[in-house]
Amino acid sequence: MSLRWEQVVVDSRDPLALATWWSEALNWPITYQSEPGDADEPGGDVEIEIEIAPDAATHPSLLFIAVPEQKSVKNRLHLDFIPDDQAAEVERLLAMGASRADVGQGDDVTWVVLTDPEGNEFCVLRAR
């Protein structure tokens, strides 16, 4: 028996807007977009789903789905990214609409905690 990591699902109030933001942030194309009412499984209707990935054949991907509620607490799971230039990448993401976040990390850490436009935390690590 084995498992293969397929995707990270991101709950979102506006999946198209958030998927587009992450698509631009990661330079990943949208690889799938459902239409409201598409059947995901027999007897089931899905709200809009949008997937982004490095390309259509590469996984894991990020799948954005619609949920009715706003994010209300710190994420229990978050993504970490390693850029070539941490300071430049943080500034680029902030200019795109990310925000700095304090999740209790303190001042003497080597990573920067940001949130996407819907408040999901992620970290920009220092370059290796």
C-alpha cells in the first residue's frame, strides 16, 4: 500500500481571486477550473474549484475551493518557500497584496511570515 501526495486544498471565500494571486506569486499556471454545478462525484455538485501547479502533470498542486466562512484563526498548516533573494521576494509579495503577520515567531528568526489576501499564513525562508 502506498500514498501519493496529490494537492493542498485551500478554503477560500473567492477561489478565483486567491488562485490567481497564488498563480502570479508562484508563476504557476491555472491547470484546472471547474464550473459551478460540475459533478465532482456521482450525485454531487461542486462549487468552483481552481487548481494551480507548475504544469498540468506535476503534483502536488494547490486546489482552491469556495467556503462560506471567513478565516478566523491561525492556520494549523502553512506553506514554506525558499527564494533566491528573501528580501526582494518579501517586497514583491507585499507589493502584490501580501501582509506581514505575527504568529509569535519573535524577532530573531531567519524567516518572514506573510499572509495571502485572504489571511492564510505562509513563510518566506532565507535562501540556502
